[in-house]
Amino acid sequence: MIALLVATRAEAHFFLKEMRGVKSAGIFHYRGQFAGKSAALFLTRPGVHSREQVRRFLRLHRYDAIINCGSCASLTAEMAHLHSALVGAVVSPGHKWLTIATGVRKCVSVSHLVADDDSKALLRETSGADILDMETYTIAGITAEKEFAAVPFYALRVVDDLAGEELYLKKEQMLREMTLRRPTGRPTLRDILRLGIWDYSRILWRRHRVARAIAAAAERLVVNLKS
């Protein structure tokens, strides 16, 4: 069985098509098939809402591999929109580097959304990282713990935002905050009008493309895993 750790429902959209929600040992997650293999998926929420819930999810089954997948920001022109990367080393400001044997790219993880180019440039300068996200460092730390270290871990990211997209990212964050306040997880008509119909449509279209790219990259990875 494969363990999939994804931050948001939007990123997990194509995984969830063949999965159903279940609750086991107090942990709500999804089970089903992915790329021809049995899989279980847990939504960590952006930045990893609860480390202990991730641990409890990882204790539910005997996994053949743990895959953390989702979107990221590019910190170098080499990493273009929708390019995928397997992380080989990750750092968080003020903490030591963690090595991931299954990847090659360098990643820096932060606890909050970074939208402005100056902050991204500083993170690139101080860390030398290729990409930026909010989850990899935390999850890499958990999977390195003695309890889980024997299971192969993969950190797979797909580039979403690029330099020069500060306004788009602010709109995207605005929509995210709107939906978090709604029990349904969906914006109201008033929310959409406040955001702007064009911006709302653009965000949905882009989220769809990124989610498809995440699922496609994850499928390639899973297919190539040793049985």
C-alpha cells in the first residue's frame, strides 16, 4: 500500500476520484486505488496542521512507500511552471538540512505563504534552494523518525507560482481564506463577486492544471516503484 500525503483537496483532486473517505483510529482519510496500487491519502492542510495526526495516519497500515506531493514555488528560472521535482535535501530557516535519499532538488520550507519576489530571492540566496513550499521539511522530519524511517520516502513537488506573480498569489490566498470560512468549503456568490469573476475563473483553471500535473507526476513515480 502507498501512503499519499497532500496538503489540500484542490491538490488531491485527481487522486480522490478513485478513493472514498473513511475513519480509522480517529483519523479521517481516503482509501482506494492509485496507479494500479492500493493507496491511502491524508490531507495534511497547508503547512501541516498536526504532526501527530500525520504520525497516526502513518501507523494505520504497513506502507511500501510514503509520498508527500503537492505544489511549490520556483526559486530559479530553471524550474518552470508545471515542472516536477523530487526533493533530495530540504531546510527550514533556523533549522538544519535534512537529506532525502530518493531525490535531487533542494527545497526550503516555511510556515507561511511567501508571495513577494524579494522574500523569495532572499530565501534563494540564503539557502540555495530550487523550490519553496510549506510542508516538505515537517513531513521529511516525521518520516525520518525511527518508527517510520524504514519506509522509502519521496517528496514530489510540482511548480505552481513563479517570480512576478505577487498579485495572483494574493488573490489565490484571498480565495483560500474565503473558503476556509465556509462550512461547504466553497465560496458564495458574494465571495466570487468580491474576488472578481475573471480572477476566480483563472484560479480554478490554474488549480486544475496543477492538480493534474501533480497526479501525473505521482503516477509516474508509483509505476516505477519496486513491487
